Amino acid sequence: MTEHVTEKDVRDIAEYCRIGLADSEIPQMTADLNAIIDELAPITEYDLTGVEPTFHPIGDLSNVMREDVEGQSFTQEEALSNAPAQQDGSFLIPSILGGGEA
Amino acid sequence: MEFGTMDIAAIRSGLAAKEFSAREVAEQSLARIDAVDGTVNAFLEVTPEAALAKADEVDAAIAAGAFDELGPLAGVPVAFKDNMNLAGTHTACASHMLENYVSPYTATCVQRAIDAGALPLGKLNMDEFAFGSTTESSAFGTTKNPWDTSRVPGGSSGGSAAAVAAGMATVTLGSDTGGSIRQPGSFCGVVAVKPTYGVVSRYGVVAFGSSLDQVGPFARSVHDAALALNAISGRDERDCTSQDVTIDFTRGLDAGVSGMKIGIVPEFMDAAGLTSEVKHAIEGAAEKLREMGAEIVEVELPHVRAAISAYYVIAPCEAFSNLSRFDSVRYGFCDPGHKSLAGQYEASRAKGFGPEARRRIMLGSYLLSAGVYDKYYYPAQQVRTLITQDYERAYETVDCILAPVAPQTAFAFGQISDPATMYATDLYTISINIAGNGGMSVPVGLGEDSQMPVGAQLIAPAFHDMNMLRVAAALEEAYGTARVAPDFADVKAGA
């Protein structure tokens, strides 16, 4: 198996994805990702010179515009109904300025 | 009467003749779920109030002499995959991340089914966030295959397939990103349709791979699946990829296959890993179609070999993007007590997502990173062009393609645990999502070795889903309508 990603890479990716992996989970995740990336090799083996990419199966997608008229949407109460924490009609989060965990 | 084991036409004629009421259909269907689902575990949530309320509405319309105004799913017991929002129900995607989430709104496909008269029975088990092919990654326990409860039902829409196979619903809805409707349909011996991308609105269906996801029905007959498609398809202003298809999917279903050209793909039939029993079943289906007057033609799909790798680039990248919305702030699992927002994010997402979800998010993040993007992501989208062109070229000579759905029939729990090996089982279904075509599974008997159901896959050009439904109806004629799994066929529940 080729080492596409190191354990250090995996720690960096986890941080970027905001997934707090425990130290004990890093080796297995590294092995899993390397095994999967190995399987992606066929993608790199074609001569794709001059081939246009298809990012979406419906090629001629365009923005859909509508008249700017008021429609039905969530009430504040509905929008907050699934919030893990709320206060005074807002989502409640830990302080983002100072005093945080390192 | 066991309404969940009846087809739509039988329910409709019984209601019209006042042999039974929609309320009886709902009550009996709920009783059957009580009796059967302890063994199968297809349902994550049962919604008796919603089913009974809708039944009373249908009965009131019948009493008022308005039966003809009722939609095509009037009084039909229907259930939905757990990634589809239905206001007031939990929409958990079988994940701890959304365990306590209660939908404040309803997905378009669900709303259209209910507007067409469907009795909503509840929400169905799946692989977590639809990442999987066995339903084993559900955070709430796996679903059992009704044909043999020691085997997987397939996935990710395992609950949708098993509920129909065990006669707990007449129609269910699932979603298919790389085979998640067709493969469980094959494993559980039911009709399972992934329409062309754009036929059904994805609004309100929790997104996995936005350029690949498509909603479709499970049923025990091709006709029922077509009726369900009629109810849920068409343009939705809330999903800009939904197309203005005004197709009656039941039209021409019984026209037969005489004069049709049906393709067989040597790359598929000769692939390593294809079990002999599935190969024989598909060859048998081709022979039956030939006997019924179809011309069987070999077609080449030279780039299809790259489909799995293209998929496992594109899908995780889109999943990485889609799953970034789970922030532990607006909704979803939150690990409490953190002093920083970053700490809360990291702990909540680590504990809320299961192992496969975390793997795919990490993989997608890596593949979209600078330098790596040019090596995998951009070429994957170029390969998508080549695969799409392969299919377009094939459709110049054939109306429909016949292929396996999966290399094997349903396997035992835990039999495949390595992610890369599991991904390889998606060979036959994935390229259809890449190209956006329609594909479906229709039962063609039992495998000679495993004695488990085998599905034949029929693949049709984009927005010509009628082609595959017509061939499927011919195969159904030859093999018989899909049965309720034997162990559940004689279970009686309720009144």
C-alpha cells in the first residue's frame, strides 16, 4: 500500500473537518484512507487530454429566478426548534472571543 | 386482510367497492408492523396518528362520492427512508448526529405521496447518512433481510426494501446515490427504481452527493412502482435540478419487448467477482427476453472500469461539503460543556458521526485539498464525461441495457468489513449515477446456490425511464410478481 497520507496529514485533515479524533483512532483512519486512495488509481491512469469535465449530469443548469414576493417560511420559533441551546431567541454558542480551550 | 401485502389496484378496487375502509387499511398495516418489525427492524419510527388521520381523509372523500378525485396512492400504506423530512417526525438519517431532530417541514417527494392519498406509516432504517451497502452502519441497529434474517438487506435503503419484502408496506421511497435503491431491491427481491437524475425533487431529502442523489420507489410490482413514480415526479420550484417531466410511467408498460433492442455489456458479465449464480440468472433473463421477441445485442462501455474510482472521488467530496452543515449549533448533536466553539464542533462531530461518515468526510476533504484536487477530483469529472459518452454511444444501438445489480446475492452480516472491498461491490450500479441515467432492479428468481433473490438491472437513457419499466414488466410476466418473503407471507396480524 502506498502512503498517500501520513498520520500527521490525517491529524491536519481532522482538524480542518472539525472532527476531533482521539490519538488512538489516528492509525486506523490513516490505514483506511490509504487503502481507499489506492483504489482510486484508475482515475489517474487515463489520458484525459482535451476531455471536458462534467460536474453535473444536467448540463444546462441555470439559476432559477422568481418574483421578489413574500412567501411562507419558518417562524423564529420553528427555526430554533432543533437548536441544542438557545437564549433570547438566538442560537447559543460558547464564547468565541478569548477564554477558550487551547 | 393483509393490506401491506396487497398491490395498489387491489386496495383501490376494495376501497371503491367499500369492501373495506382506508382506516382499516391503516389500522391493519400498523398491526402488521407491530407483529413483524420486531424481527425485521425496518422502521425507525412508526407514525400511527399521521396514517390514521390521512385514512380518515380518504374515507371522508369516498363517503362524499369523490373517489375519482383521490390520487393514485389513495389508501395505500407507504413509508419513507429516514433521510426524508416529514413534518413532526424524526429525520435522523439513522445517525446519532440527528437522533433528536424533529422535521419542521416536509420533503416534496413525501408531500406528493401524501397528497396522492398515501397513508404515511413511518420512517425506514438506512445506512448512516446513506453511506453503505448493508444498513449495518445505522446507529440504531441493522435491518434484517426478510428472506433470511441472518443476511443483510442491502443498503443504504435497506429498511425501504425490507419493509416491502416483508409486506409491511405496499410502496416505500428510498434514495440512490451509487446503488442504494437498486442493490437492496435486488437483495430483498422487490422492484426498485432509481429514475433518471432530475425526475424526482430532492427538496427535503438530506443531501449526500448532490450531483448523484435521486429518489425512487420500492414496490412488489412494476406497475405499482410506476404509479408511485407518477405521484412523486415532476418539477419542483424548490429543487432547480428537478425537471418538468410529465410522463405517465404506466403508459406502454404491457406493450412487451418484441422489436426492442436490449444491450448486454461484456465488461459487466466478465467482471471478476461476479458470482456464477448471478451471472446465470442474468443470462437466463436475457434468454427469456429473446424468447419474447427482443434482440439482445452486445454493447461496449470501455470506461466503465473507472466508474468506482470516479464515484469514490466525487461522492465523498460532495458528502464532505454537504455534511459541513452539521455544526452542533442550529440543529443536530451537541457535546455540551465546551468553553470554545471549535472544541464544541470537534467533539460534537466526532461523537455524532459514525465511523463511515467520518471516513468519507475526511476522504472528501483530502481529495479537495490543493494539489490533490488536480490529481483526482478534476480527472474524476473528466471520466464522468467519458462514461456518459459511453452510455450515449450504447443507446445509439439499444433501447435499454440488462446487467447484474450486484455481483452476489445478500450476504451474511459482517461478511464484508473492509471498506475498499465493500466499495467494489457497487461496480454495476455506480456508473448509472455518474451518468445520471435511470436504472432499476426487478426480481428474476432465486440464485441457484444461495436460494436468495437475484435482481436484474435495467438501465435506460436519461428521461427514457419508460424503456426500462417496459422491459421490467416483461420480465415480471416471465418470472411472476415479486412475492412477500416466505417467512412473512403467512403472518397474520390484527383484524
